[in-house]
Amino acid sequence: MQYTSVSADEFDGLEGLGDWRYLLGAIHATFTAASYPAAAQLAVAFADAAEQAVHHPDIDIRYPGRVHVVLTTHATGGLTTLDTELARTYSELAATAGATADPVAAEALEFALDTMDADAIRPFWAAVLGYREVHGNLVDPRRVGPPMWFQQMDEPRTERGRFHLDVTVPHDQAEARVADAIAAGGRLVTAEYARSWWVLADADGNEACVCTWQDRSRS
């Protein structure tokens, strides 16, 4: 299959793609249908078009009738003409179905950690999140959670962090996730609240809680 890359500037200059917005190497669109079943029908139409194009985006349906689509070419790690061609098809299908586009709804979330030594803490976060490393960053192999990247600092931060991440997992996977995170260079801060949650920290002291539904009455 031929892949012709499309830069953000090139995409911005294309006609007929006003429903779409470029974010982090992908183009996003949100369409609002008349109802939840209508949104599901639109998603099926998108899936059928993807099969015909042999190019498969991420499609998300949310109540009351929103369909969010993310198009990117995984083989190249960025945007190509495969994406822009399918985007045009999707906009036509949405218009035919009576769905309206909401271009300003586009948003992409990333987590960034400031650190003096990314190599020392990256394995911990890969383990605790269940992510994999791609070019020094961490991504969710299921393409559900936001990516994480690490910013090199010239001087260490000495103040206490003001946030931590809660990672909720199936109850029968929690202890293995905790063990993997510790084996990857993390440390157990406290298991006082297990099985509701375990508090862990990476080598820089950034914290994450591995959480389950169990024993929540104790929290």
C-alpha cells in the first residue's frame, strides 16, 4: 500500500475538511447525531467505509449521540492521504445521516513528567500503566489512555508534587500490576488501603495508586 505523508501545514491548506482538526499526528472529528441509536448507525457506516478502504480508525460513541473519530496511519506514525481521503468520506456519510460536526470539540491529552533521568523512571510508568515504549515515550497499546512523555530537566524539582495518577485495574490483576511496577524500579509507599488501592512511587518520588473496586467501604 502506498503512503503519502501529509504535514500539519499541508492538511491545513486542504479544502473540504472543515469538520476535522489536526492534533498530535492525527486528525479528529466529532459528529452529533439525533440519538444514541443514530450515532451507532453512523459508526457502523464509518466501519463499513473503513473496511472498503482497508484503513481502520478509532471510533468512539458517547451518549447522547456523539461519534468521535481519530484518523492516523500507524504504518508511518503520522498523517497520510489515506486519512484525508477517508475523512472526506466520513464527512459525506455524516452529512447524509443528518449528523452535525463539532470541530472545536477536538482535544488530545498527554501526561508529561519532568525528570533528570527518564531512563530511570520510564520502566516504572510503563509497568504501572500497562503501556509500551515508543521512541522514548509511553503509549497505551489499546489506544485508550493518553500517552506519557518525559521532559529532561537541568535541575531536579525539590518541591512535593501536587498530583498523582490513579490506575484502576481489574481486581484479579492488581497485585501483579503492583509487583511489575516494583520490579521496574518503583517502590511501595503503602499498602495500608489495599485492596482498595496500593500507593507506589517511581525513583523520582512521583506517585501512582493501583486501584480496584474491592474493600471500598474502608476508604
